[in-house]
Amino acid sequence: PSIAVNWDIMHPVWVAKATMDEAFGALRPWIRHVHFHDGAKSGRGLELVPIGEGEIDHRRAVQLLKASSYEGYLSGEWINWEPHETHLPRELAAMKRYEREAV
């Protein structure tokens, strides 16, 4: 069977304490989909926050993907912690900005 990875960029950083480069290097041959969301430490553990306001280096993830000629999909996550009318346009704008800035 064909095996692929959905690289959820937050989990290797939070759970495995890997750097973005380490996680990407380990998974790169199998990445076919990428999942973006952000989080920050709080008194309750991990709190989901808007992309760019947490501790995940989305810019670096986009740079790595672009440098590797990744052509798959990027997905986000909305877990009903704010209205989707607010959440989705802001998250899309952040990701488009990171893509434009990637060298």
C-alpha cells in the first residue's frame, strides 16, 4: 500500500519537542498534506490561538515546504472557539502572507 503523512506542524514541536527542521527532515519523504494551527502554553496546558499568535513557527514551515517544492494541500483547524466568520479569513490571510514571504 501507499503510505503518506499528514504533517500536523504543531504536534512534533509540542509532543516530541522537535524543531521545525527536525520534524520536517524526518517526515519529508512521506508528506502529502500539511495541517496548520497554533498554540501557546497557558495555565491549562496548550491553548489554541490564532496562527501567528502562538509558539509555532509557521514561517519556517512554509519556507521548508517551498524549498522542497511541496505541491500538496495545506489545511487549517477551526474548533469552534470563535466565530468561523472571524477565524477563517484571519487564518487564510496569515498563511497567504507567510507564503508570499517565503524565500
